[in-house]
Amino acid sequence: QVQLVESGGGLVQPGSSLRLSCEASGFVFGLWTMHWYRQVPGKEREFVASISRTGETLTYADSVRGRFTISRDNAKDSLYLQMNSLKSAATAVYYCHRPKDTYGSDLWGKGTLVAVAS
């Protein structure tokens, strides 16, 4: 089954760290650039970070650069997002994303909730 499954979210205090994971299955993970997005209820989903197939090229939203780190382990078909110095503005559902394939279909996980509150 082709799917992405996120995990690692939770309720944390400001200044804390969390590591999100995304496990891929049903496709050749190592052939794809991968992304993290996040969405606050009532707002549009926004880009957080991306990583190239080999992990050499990393891209971040300005709002998270310097505090979040995207990484991957192609041997484990897994994508990660290390989030440090969390702020309340980081509260959102975080989604793992694979871009569109030749059939025009992209792939989203169901998301994992990150809540930052004191």
C-alpha cells in the first residue's frame, strides 16, 4: 500500500524540542524529493521544509530556518523533522508529502499534531 505515516507529535512547552518521523511504504522512497508541510485549522497548509533525494539539498521556510532540521534515511524509507526552540506559532498539524508522480498524483500522510503551550 502506497502511504506516508507521520508520528512524533505531542504537547510540549515553548522552548522544547520534538522530532517528527514519516515512514513511507509502497514506493521507492529514495527516488523522491520529500517535504514537510503544516496546517493550522482555518488556515492554508504551508510549506515547512524539503529535502532532495540524496539529502544534499535542504530548503526551509523563513519561519523555521535555523531551528528546524529536515533529514532522511533512505535505507529505512523514513523522513524526519527535528524541531528545536519551539514556539507557540509552531502549533499545527504536520504533514509529510511526496510530490506529484507521472500520473499527476501527489501523496500526503494523515498528519501528526504538534501543540506548543505553557
